Amino acid sequence: GIDGLRSRTRIAPDALILEGSLPLATRTWLNVIAKVTPDAGGRPRLTVRAGSVPLPPSLAEPAADLALKFLWEGAGPAPTFAAMLERVGIADGEVSAVLDVPLDLTRSVRKLGGPVSPATAMAARATFRAMTARPREPVPLIMLYREAFRTPVAAEIASGRMIGIAAALVSPSVLRMADPNADAGLMQVRGAARATVAGRPDLAKHLALSAALASGNSTLGAALGEWKELADSLPGGSGFSFVDLAADRAGTRLGKALADPERTARTQQLLARAASEDIFPTTALGLAEGLSDTEFETRFGQLDSMSYQAAVARIDAALDRLPLYGSGS
């Protein structure tokens, strides 16, 4: 979610390794490698290399604690690295961990993305209230967008309205994207709005949430969509769904276009007269669903495999054919 950041995560036989490169104003790059290795009792040990400077656990963990203290805006003392990452296990190319991350820390990290416009926060709250006051009978999702964008608004207000729609459909906590300190009363409103895409409530939630996420960072929104599907492929999940992924990618495009000052007016004009098939390609309903982790790996391997990228390219090609999204918009 950080502009310009290039990152990679990999699993070594005995460690989880996170690599990141961030461009600096001096036209150089800050390269950081962090390694988390469990000791015999499963307690994580952190080592960091920033550029050519190595930090052993005796220095890396206090440095991590200082960073957490800097970010912390909650009540009481800031959490520590050891308290948040309690245990780690690495075996057979998989990592398991016990995490305890305070909600106040996630709010603090959210603010690193920059301050949210008061107009965006106000629009999010107003749209949420309007959408949750609707009758509970499910309606096509396009009706909610047509209602929200009946008259043109500025891009920052469009972002707030997308967040409000997603909060009404998915969870009031989505409002914190626009307002980290959203009113506690709003947080208690649940399940008051219902919508569908191609007759499916799950696709409406995927599309609306991805649009809201993309209104702030389209790369983050797209990545979270893939992460959700991979998580669903694990035991107990509903399985990896390319149909859901198509809804995620449609929402990402919609959110990106509405939040772009150069494209928001045209996108709102198209939305005002759009039909359900204009926001989600009906051909995507025939894509594979319910794939287990094993089935996904057998058919597609990893996310950077040619077969998986080809499947995603077919989804994007279907989206390109919709006037609302245009060519890769």
C-alpha cells in the first residue's frame, strides 16, 4: 500500500524472509531485508539488514519496538514486537504464527497513507446512512451506484460514497477507511443493506469492497482480492473462485476510475445509465470456482505462473469490453 515500494516475501527452510526496496528523493533506493526465524521454543527472532548495515536480534527487535512506539496512538503503552508476534513455526514451505495485533495499531498504520479529506469522510458517513435506511429486500448493486451518483460529484466525494456503499453491504468497519474514528453508533448498524450482482450477494460484496479499497490504493485493493481467494482455497474455505476474482477486479477498476479526478465525471455519467451487465461481465459466471489449495496448485501453480496470469488476462479482457472500464482503465 506504499507508493513505489517493491516487495517480496519468501520462505526459506528455517526462516520467513521479507525484502523491500523503496525509492528515495535522492534517486537511490533503500533496500531492507527482514528475517524472522523461530527459536527452539517457537519464539520469533528478528534480524534486519538495511542497505549494508546488519541489525542482529539484540538491535533489530528494539528498533522494531521503537517503530511501533512511533506509530502508536492508542491508550496505554505501545505493543512490542514480541507481544504481537508470539509464536512462529516453519515447516514444509509453510509458515504458521500466533498474532495479537491491537486494533488501534491498524488505525495508526492506516494514517500513514496520508490524511483523508473531511469531504470524503462526510460523504462516506452520509452514504452509509442513506444505504442502511433502504428496505432490506436485495436489489441489483448497480441501483445503489446509480442512486449514489445520480448527480456528478468531485472525486474525493465519489471515494467517500464508494466507501459508504461498501460499509452498508459488508461491514460498518469499512467506514474507518475514510474516518479512523468513526462514530461508535454507526459501528452498531449491521446487515441493513442488501444487493446482488448477477443474482449473487457475494459478488456484490466483492465488487463494492474492492471499489472502496481501490478508491485509496488500487494496488492494495487488487492484492487483497487475490489474498482472500487464496485464503478461501484452504481447508474450511469456500474454495478459490475466479468468479469472485472477476468481481474484485471489476470493483478495483470502478474504484480507480471514480477516484481519479480526470475520469470521475465520465465514469459517473456512464454509471447513471448503466445496467447490471455493465459493471460485471456475465461471461465471468462460467469461470472455475470452489478450487481447493491442492487443485489450485495443480492447475495454476503460483500467482506468477503463466497459466494463472493467462486466466487473469482473460478476466481483464472481458472487463476491457465494458464501456464503463474501457481499455485497462
